[in-house]
Amino acid sequence: ENVAVALVDVVMETDNAGLELVNYIRYTSNNNEIRLLIRTGQPGAAPEESVFQDYDINDYLSKTELTAHKLRMALLNALRSYRDIRRAGDLQKQIMLAEQETQAAAAASEAKSQFLAHMSHEVRTPLNGIIGIAEILAQSNLDEVQDQYIKTIRNSGEALLSIINDILDFSKIEAGKL
């Protein structure tokens, strides 16, 4: 699967077995990473222009013109191209992973904000009841100690309510709703 370059002869078992192999690699195996170098000793049977046009190849090498130097250069070019394709694929995977992580973080932040808003509401409602009852009790006939207890209950409740309102405001700011 991780083959970088294939040097394919057009004529193998049959006159066009190499071209059939190219189609198999590209379309049946769906491999667009491998660099395919076609070589042929019979350029008339598989003309360069039509082979490039009809087949998804990366280079066409005629045996009659092929020197060791040209082959090295073609292989080096194909290897570099394969390397770059793999790097681009790896980078694309990293980008997709980063996008998924960003979406997960946003979802977690939204869930936290919703939880804070819900919990603030659930705690604020009974706390307002406690403060209200403390105010009603403060208006009744209480001795000095009882009056001090009621003031402590009311002041503590109001301080706690202020903290809960701040938490609710913070969750609204995070959610972009304030």
C-alpha cells in the first residue's frame, strides 16, 4: 500500500497489460498517491500524448531515449512528488483533527454554560424564597437575638444570590448571550 513509485512497462503479458495495470491501480484500487512511470520500447503502440491524455500517469519514458541519468531524474522527481503528496495528506488529516477538536471544545463549552445557567436558576429560585421569608420574619415581633439571626440569614442569602448571579452572567458571556 505504501509504494511510492511503480515503473510499468506498457507491453508485458499482452500489448497493453501495463496500461491495464495503471487503470487497476488508479481506479480499482483507488490509489492516487503512487507515482506511475510508464516505459515502453514501442512508442508507436502507445503514443506518449495519447497515453498521458487517456491514463493517469506521472511520466512517460521511451526505452530508446532512456539513459541512466534520465531514469535517476525521473525516479527522484517521482519520489519527491510522492513525499509531497504524503505530507499534504498528513497535513489535511491534522487540519481535520484540529477542526474536530475545536468543535468538541465548543460543544463542551456550550454544555458547561448551559449547566451553569440551569444550576444557577435552580439554586436562585429557592434562595429567593429563603430571603423573602427572612424579610417577612424580620417584620414580625422578634427579640434582639432573633432579629440578628434573621439579618444574618438575609445578608448571607443576598451574598450567595449575588455570587450565583455572577456565575449566571459569566455563563451568558461565554455563550455570547450577554
